Amino acid sequence: MLKQHLQFKLSQKLSPQQIQLMKLIQLPTQAFEQRLKQELEENPALESGKAESSEIEEGFDNSFEEAGDNETIAAEDINIDDYLSDDEIPDYRTQISNYSADEDEKSIPYAAGISFNQYLINQLSTVYLDDEEWAIAEFLVGSIDESGYIRRPLSDIMDDLAFTQNIYTDEATIERVLKTVQTLDPPGVGARSLEECLTLQLKRKDATEAIELATVIIEKSFEQFTKKHFEKLQAKHSITQDELKNALAEIEKLNPKPGGSFSGNNRVVEHVVPDFSIRIVDGELELTLNGRNAPELHVSKDYMNMLMGYKNAKDKSKSQKDTVLFIKQKLDAAKWFIDAIKQRQQTLFVTMNAILQYQEEYFLTGDERKLRPMILKDIADRIDMDVSTVSRVANSKYVDTPYGTKLIKDFFSESMKNVQGEDVSTREIKKILETVISEEDKKKPLTDDKLAKLLKEKGYPIARRTVAKYREQLGLPVARLRKQI
């Protein structure tokens, strides 16, 4: 049975303008510039640079009131073209850039050069191969990944050659051609495993006792080498500790990823543009917002004049009314975008200023151990904004400090209590843990249990599993893999 009834419900929804503002706040400087350029191209009523007149705001609403009346006269009495400006080439397109006059680093650098694959193909042209061998070699080069390895079995490559290249061959022939590919530079390229990669590089070096021993260790004792069982290696190969040390020193000089220096050389170089800058002036911290985040925008005076022209016209046609409605819509959008940019600037500055004050001791000294425990809610409460707004600012913005360019979200960390009952940052504990590991005896590296005991002695009572978690976050291996001779 269907029933109808009334129900009152209180809900909170974001307007499209609020959603767009949140998106603007989240954008870092370079992405913001692209968004600004897009808006300037899409809305001819929005212009960059200083406004020529302050009369744009005056009469804005009055002009539109006239556009909404119900008068009807012949359209041919008024030429609409008289009210239209030539916006085919907006002002910003005739300028060198949209940046402020005092802003540096206005372009994004691009890397130049050929791809890794093409680099190998160019070398192949200097090697004598018949047509079939060349086709196989070219296919093998195309199978090499960015690290310089061939990850696929030769049997799979043989099948692919038959199905895609119409080349019917055997694994022995592919193996022979692969040996040729492995003679290309950089040494180690075309290897099918780390063991083969290191062996190829060692065989390209001038023969010495250390090189020969290193080759034997890789070929015959690779598992003991990877697990750093130094005593077993000495016993198996009947060598002294010094001989093993020299051989390991040669292995450490090798490149486990021979293609790494070429990967991505034809892509855009990662170029971080700091959104804020912090300087120490006379012992005080000074915060500035990157000038690219504060563009000079204004509403087009030409479009405003169109409305004024319509207002002063004695006769108004329906097409003119439609046109003036379109103009009003664009002017509204331009005014909103300008207001949104100003609000974005204010939000960014207020949020970063609160972080600066909260972490003042760190920004004055640069010592990460001075970082206070800080979560998003701490800053949100200070500036009376929502946690999500602070998160949008922190997640994608960088700040230029006297100690380097930092990602803002890295200043946030959880807290724990030390033995004195004081709240300390987990970043502080990680820094101390990193220092302890760097100062340990590498012949007998500290296990996670011993590290936990040492931290407890220093006043930080944390569990072994927590030590392991922090160690992994710092990118440090377990004790066995930190062992050295």
C-alpha cells in the first residue's frame, strides 16, 4: 500500500562554488597556474593584470536589472555588434607570461635526449647481424625494461617472435643473439637476473685478484653473498677476511640497475615550486606566499560597458536581452573566481602561519628533534577551520625553509609519552633511531630487540614491533643486511 507523508530533514550540502573553492585550495602552485590559465581562456569577462578603472563594480546590478525587463521592440533598431568587444586575442595572450614582474623561475625545465630503447638500437647498428638476427635482437631490446633487465623467459619470447614477427627460431639462436645484446652499453644490460647482471659487469672489468674472486662469489655463492654469511664465504673459498673485503668492495661498485640512468630521460623533470617561503630575519621567522599564488585579476571593463550600453539603449530586442544575460553570467563567474582566489590566498597563508607558530622552535633551529607532535586537528582548532581544509593545504604544498624545501604534511606526526610523561613526536623518535643505527658497530649491527632496549634507556619506551615499523619507514634493512666486514 502506497502512502504519502511529509518529512522534515535538516542536511548540509556544499554549493558548487564551495566545491570549486575546495579544489582551488588543494592545488599546488603549478597546478593552480594551469587552472588560472584555463579560466582565463574559458571566460572572456575575466582578465589578468591591473584594472584600468574602478568603475567596474559600479552599476553592475543596475545594469542587469535593466536586462530583466519585459520591453519588446524590433531587433533591427539596435546593432548588437556595437556592444561586443574583440576578445579573439585576450590581453593575457599578448603578454610574455602571467607571472608577477618580480617572479623568477617562470618555466618548467624539460629533459632532452633519446630513450633507453633507442640508445640500445643505435648501438646495434654497429654490430654485424643478418636480417633474422637483427629482427631478434631488436625484439630483445624492446623486451628490456627501464632497469635494463629482460624479465621474460626465452621460451615466451620465442613464441612471441613466431606470432607477432613471423620469425620461427629456437631458444639456442635467441640465446646466442642475447649474448650480443649483452655486449651493449651500459654493462649488465639485457640480464635476466641480478646474478647475471653483476657477472656481466665484472667480466667487462680488467682482471685482478679481487675481480676474479668477486666473479666466483657471484657465480657460485650468490645466496650466501645476498644473506651476508661472510664466515661461510671465507670457509667455502678458503680466503682471508681482507681478500673477502676487497672482493665485496668491487661488487659494491657495480650497478644493480644498469638502465636506471636512462629511464625517464625524455620526460618532464620533476620541478617542485615552493608555495611558501620561510626566512629568519633578525631572529624572527618571516612567512611569505609565493607570488604566483596571488595573480592580479579583474573583471573585463569591455563587458561591463556592454551592460551599460544596454542600460542606456532606448530600444531593446529579445536577442539583446539574451546576449546581456550571457554577459551577466560571465561577469558573475569572473567576480566569483576573483573572490575565490582571494579566499584561497587567505586560507593558505593563515594555515601555514599557524603551522609556523606551532613549530616555531623547529623552524628556528632546523633540528627535527624539536618538531612537536602535531595533528591536523591542532591546526584546524587554531584557525577555526575544518580538518579537511587543513588537509588540503598540507597534502600537496611545499615550503622553502633555510634547511631545504619541505612537504608541509611531513611536519605532522603522532605523539607518544616518554618516561617523564611528556608528549614527544614520533618524528623525534625516528630521528634518534636513525642516529643510533648510523652509529652502531656494523660488524655486529643491533637487532630490533636491542634497539628497543636502547630507546627505552634513552627515555622512549616503545615495543620491538614499533621499532621495526619505524625502521622500515626510514628505509633501513634488518640487522643481518646491515652487517659489514
